[in-house]
Amino acid sequence: MFTMDSDEILTVEEVAAFLKLHPKTVYKFLKDSEIQGYRIGRQWRFRKSEVMKLFEKPTLRVRKIR
């Protein structure tokens, strides 16, 4: 069960800063279902615990740079 004390809510910019990524990468993770987010109006919000689940996956898909 979710309680206010159990999980912090983050914006796209906060997730990007936390992961040291560009905000566009966070949107790509959303599109590719790598991370779960909640749309509130025109903005996205994320539970920090959902962001941390990225580290539980064996690997993230990485594209080669041409």
C-alpha cells in the first residue's frame, strides 16, 4: 500500500537528475515501458521506488552510437 512517507514523488527533471540522464532519455524510458510513470494533466510523475526498479533489471537496452 502506498503512503506519503513510503515513497517520494519525482518529476521528469528530478528523475533525470537522479539518474544523471537527459530528460529526453526519461521520456524514452516511458515510451519503451522501461519505467512506470503517472500522467497528471500534461506532466509526468514517478514514484522513486519505480525508478529504483531500473537497477533491478539485468541490463538496459543500449543503442550503438554510429
